[in-house]
Amino acid sequence: MHPELIKLEKTFNRSILTKIDDPLLAQYQIELWMKRDDLLHPVVSGNKWRKLKYSLDHALSLGADTIISMGGAYSNHLHALAYVGKVLGLKTIGLVRGEQPEALTPTLLDMQSWGMELRFVSRSDYRLLRQYKDWDLLPNLKPRQYWLPEGGALGLALKGVEELVNEIEIPYDVLCVPCGTGTTLAGIIDAVPEQVSVLGFAALKNAGFLTAEVAVMLSRPRNNWRINLDYHFGGFAKTNAELSAFIEGFELKTTITLEPVYTGKMMYAVYDLIGKHYFKPGQRIIAVHTGGLQGKRGFG
Ligand SMILES: Cc1ncc(COP(=O)(O)O)c(C=O)c1O
């Protein structure tokens, strides 16, 4: 790996496993743990580092000096990329979905302050950008520019996600993760032991297409996984009083912070499914905390 990436990773915290201490879980004879990738780094937290690490290494090995990527006005991915770009001395360009807002979001302000060039693209053009799925496929890419598709969804991202799985040193039955593009889920499915079930929770409404997209990303077909589509709460980044109350209650009980776009919905879903006897008594579930807490500022 590139020495600058090794140096950066050395500054990271350990992602520990936290057991959720809740009498309700005991009542259903379920053990619930969280893999705390949110603790890795204040900015490059959660699945962001996992997904960026090997793509950035690839970009640096090619001599790239600019990374271009895409995301929304609250994008955790662009936020992490802008920060890492600054640390590594790389120029970063963020293609941001939608019109330039009158006042930049806190996420965009951070990105700008770390030197990312923001280019606002119409929603229809943004959708078109999704077709460029490999690092060299963005049209008009200049020499030394490297393209990272939405959410950092390159095949190399799976290699970083695999490391998250390999750090789990206790046996477990079910691994849960929130899904946007499904890249993190794919990396997890690829890496878990044969007997483990993997459950992804879609943050988007009408995300039925994700199953086929994730299947294509896998290095070999597996049948130990599924994507639950029932807990989007009306759509991406939509929330309601019930979800907010759950998050607040969970945070009070555990001192683990959740955000409402990904991890809050996943944990709500896990608790709801436990209450519906979806899991077998005696099972140990691990839910991956994919970070993204900076995005919570959009809901203040
Ligand atoms: C906090 C958080 N969790 C989960 C996800 C979903 O990850 P993926 O796009 O790999 O499915 C994202 C988006 O990248 C995210 O920001």
C-alpha cells in the first residue's frame, strides 16, 4: 500500500465490537452487537475508509493527482473523500446532485474548506453519471484524473470491506448492514464465513433493483443473503417521529450515536424484526455501524 495511506491509517482508532445491553434482547434470547466502524476516525468513519482505501491506493499507484466523484449535498462519501484528498495532497472534484443551494450545507462547507472543487449537476445529468462504473470510464477524463463512481462503488472497495469482516473475532449467526449502493453489503457477503446470514437494509425506496446489482459485484454466487426493503421510512433521508424516537431511545440506552439515513433505520429494523421473532432464540447478531454521523447535521 502507498506509504501515505499507511501513515494515514496509523492515525485511526480501533473499530471495536460493542455488546448492546438491553433487557428486551434478553427477553427474546437474542444477543446483539455492533461493529463500531463509526469509531475509526472523526471524518473518514464507517464504511467510508473501508471503501476508499484500495481505490485510493490504485489511484496513487497510477500517479493520479485528481479524484473525481459524485454525491448528494449531505454525502458522507464526498465528505470523506474531500478530507482524505486534503491529507494526501490530491485535488478532489465533487459532482454534487442538484442546483447549488443558496446556503451550502455544513457537509458542502466542510468539503469546500478541505479544497474540494464543487460542481453542481442537474438531477437528470446526475442520473446519467451512474452509468460510469469503472475508474477510467468517465467521459473526458484527463490524464492523472481518477473517477470514483457514486458511493465509491468500485470493485476495489470490496477488498477494504473484507477487512472489516476479518476483524470480527467472535462467532456470529447474522451480520446486518445498511445499503445505499450495496457495495458494502457485497464486500461483506464475499467475506463472511459460509454459515453466516447477511441482511442488508435498503435506505432507498423501491430498491428492488439492488439485489441484482449486488449479485453482480460478488466474486462468486452466494445464497446466504437478502436485502430487506421494508424500512426506508418513505424514502432516502426521509424520517418520522417514530424513527426519531427510536434513535433517541437507543442513544440514551447505549450511548451509541446513530443517524437517521442509514444506521438509525437499520437498528430500528433489527429491533422490529427481533420483536416479530424473525431471528431464532440463541442467535448472535452483529450490526455494522457504518458511521456517517456528520450527515446528522442535516437533521438538526
Ligand atoms: C453511513 C453510511 N452507511 C451506509 C452506506 C451505504 O453504503 P453502500 O453504498 O456501500 O451500500 C453509506 C453510503 O455510502 C453511508 O454513508
